[in-house]
Amino acid sequence: MERLQKVIAHAGIASRRKAEEYIVKGRVKVNGKVIRELGTQVGKSDLVEVDDVPIYKEEYGYYLFYKPKGVISAVSDNKGRKVVTDYFTHIKERIYPVGRLDYDTSGLLLLTNDGEFSQRLTHPSHEVDKVYVAKVKGLAKKHDFLPLTKGIKIDGYKTAPAAFQIISVDLKTNTSIVELTIHEGRNHQVKNMLQSVGYPVQKLKREKYGDLTLKGLRPGEYRSLNKKEISVLMNQSK
């Protein structure tokens, strides 16, 4: 069961606030009866009409996408660059990315048309671990990264404590591979954190989102999430 205004908004008829106005003004019917109560709940079998026109109830879709580098985490781009939804042209649902990955960052990105699911996962108060692997300039030393485990100030805010692991160090190229686990989602967060401790990022990939991984996927490929994966994510984000 879902709130009536949410169902109307999800169908693309109007924003949720506008849908509430329609309800109060008596423009909405459920199973032939005019409904004016904003708290009304409806199910999949209920017939919802706005101005006597039945609405189309779009099914929810949940997808795990391996975003390639050089793709925008958006549904459109005014510069004509490739966006993530270009890879979902035959999906009938009007999906959009949950959060974002930078243009030059690759890796795991979720897409959905479920607003509540998206909001739960992206809200600052909900802590879902995200694991990134970065190639950085410099020979990584453990003590340099310790401040990240307590949180550091970046652009006037303090980051939440993060976990790190130095995977490898390459003396010839003066680079290192570092894994960083965070649960925040600010713009350029990982890049800014690593830069702040003296290791500029040269390449970045998101490997995990909660318990989800990129296993079995290549850049540009995706798969649907199953019910268990969706449930686990929702529980992790409480």
C-alpha cells in the first residue's frame, strides 16, 4: 500500500505537492469514489483516476549498473555527452541514478524509479558503506591515511570516519592502489579526501555498494536487483 499522492506523482501526472492539491480539490477518484483525504492508501488493484482519466501505474525497477568512465550520472546532458540511461533504452520504466559517480569515475551505480528507495539510500543520516579503489600519485604510507579514520575537514565540513587499506605500491611509477570505505556521498568526496592527505587520485572506481559488487559485469552492463538485495539495502539504510 502507498499514499495516494505518491502514486499520482510516480505516474508522472504531477508533483507530489500538486497531487495533494488535486486530492483536496476532489479531482481524484479511487475505485469510482472521490477521495479528499491526503492520508489515503491505495494498492496495486485499486483504480486511481485524475479528472476521470485512469493513471498508469508504473512498476518499480531496481538496477545495478557498471558505469564506465566518461559517462554522466544523469538522465540527460545539455552538452550532448553520454549519460547512464543511454544504456537502458529498452527499459520502459523512467529510471534515474541513485546518487552519482563523477564523470571520470567508473564502477557500481544503482538506478531506480522508486523515489523512497532512492531517498533512503542517499539521505545523509543513512549509512550504507561504499567501497572505492583508487590509483593515487605517491608511495602510500599508512600513517598518512590515519586522519581519515577519525574524519577530516574539507570545505568547511568534517567527514565521517572512513576505513582504508593500502593494496599495493609501485616504486617505478610512483603510484599506489588504495581502497577507501565511506558511507557519505558528497561531490568528489573520495578524491577530496585522498587529496587532503597528500595523494591525488589518478583513477577511481566504486567496487561495492553495501553488500553489492560488480561480479559478473563488464563496463556498460547491468542487471536487476532481486528482492533480497533490495530488502537488505533498505535495512542497511535505516
